[in-house]
Amino acid sequence: MRIGIVVNPDAGLGGRLGFKGSDGRAKEARKAGAVDRAGPRMQQCISKFKELLASSLNRMGVSPTIVA
């Protein structure tokens, strides 16, 4: 099984700065100090998902091969 994930690197970019939607304003938001949060959050999510998947498969007697 393969799972593909697409992450919008600009998602939520202007939220902490009070921008009402940062679509088309990513450069402006970054200049104002916005930091990418979508990428790191997705990495956290994938790490946890890998742990849960491996644990579930191990309980079923399956030895998974997970490629990152």
C-alpha cells in the first residue's frame, strides 16, 4: 500500500500575524516574520502514524517495512 500526501506550505502562514488568509501573500507574510507550521506539523503527524501503523501490524503478526 502507498499513501501520498500533499501539503500546502503556505497553509496557515499568516494566521499568527492576523492576515485574513495568506493566499497570494506568502512572501509578505514571511517578510513580516511568519514561520512555516504546516510542514513540521505534517512531519509530526506522519511520525505518529508510522508508530501506530507498525504497532497495529505487529499485534497482527505482520512485520512491516516502512520506507520514509
